[in-house]
Amino acid sequence: MAEESKLTPSVADPAPLGLGAFALTTFILSAHNALGGTVAPLLAFFGFAIFYGGLAQFMAGMYEFKNRNVFGATAFTTYGAFWMGLATFVGLILMGKVKPEEIAISLGWILLAFAIFNTYMLFWSTRVNVAVFLVFLTLEVTEILLFIGNFKGEAAGTGLVSLGGWIGILTALVAWYTSAAAVVNGMAGRSILPVGGPLWTGMAGPAHTATRAGAHA
């Protein structure tokens, strides 16, 4: 019995929740960026940015700390806080606290900052599995396109912001797949949906994954 308690995790894998929360909120905002506010209104994402992409993903990050998964904890907590911060920024806009001419340039700086964070997480995701790497790779392209587009003053549905929105939709689909794989692989205890192995195994020490149950190749 003592040996069994050592092998059984103290909590269920929080990664599928974190990935699913990230995917859904990214999808809604990316639809706005890709298609413009007339087709996909911006405020549709607001509540989900606070409670699902924000709070739920942040909590997934907290449980990854409990699992001693430094990669998952850092990624989920950071992007959970990103969504709550973005929702707060939109709230400030609605309250008239941000001048119209400051909105795009502010978003540009926010997205540039997160692109910097995402760059080193992209490198370290090669230690996890192919699916997680693809989430960070598509997200990297999304953030780069969006911060350049916003620095240029482009509106949603136009130019690089629109292109970034379409890549963001792809990012959401990849994250949803990775979440689904982690759920079903964890339930089955074997690989049902493949996620691939780590691309880089060169560092010493254990490779804690962002999707513990979904890490079956």
C-alpha cells in the first residue's frame, strides 16, 4: 500500500484543463483578430479571458507547482495571468482610461513582451513533446505577427493582425488537440492520440512534461 501511494499522483493531471482553457480563449480572440469586430465582436472573449483562460488556467499552473512540473507551472500560470491582464486592459479601455490612439501601441508592447517570454519557452518545449512544441511554435508566430501589426496601427481583420488571427486559430486547434490527447491518454493509461516524444533530450536530469498523462508517444 505504501509503495502504491508513492506511484499514484496526489492530484489529477491539470495540463488538459490548462491547455483547453488556453485554446478556447485564444480561439475567440483570434476569430476577432482574423475577421474583425463586425463578424467576431471583441467582448465575446471578455468573461472567458477572466474565468477560463485566466482563472482556470492560472489554477492549472498552481497545481503544476504541486506536481513539481516547472515547465507546466510557468507556462500555465503566465498565460493565465496574461488573459486576466488583457481583460483588465480591455476594461480600462471601456472605462475611457486609455486614449484611442494608445490602444494599438499598448497592445504591441504587451504582445512583444509575451513573445519574448514565449521564445525561451518554445526552446524548452522541445524537452516535452512534439504536440506541446507545436503549441508554442504557432503561438510564437501569432504573437510576432500581432505585435508588428499593432505597432503599425492595423485594426482587427486587416493586414498582419488578420494573419496573426488566423495563425492564432491554428494555435487554438493545436492546443485543443494536445488537451484532448492528454485527457484520453490519461484515462486509458496508454497512447490513444499520439503527441510525439521530446525533440531534445540533451540536458541532464528528469524532463518534467507539461502534459504528464498526454506524454505517451
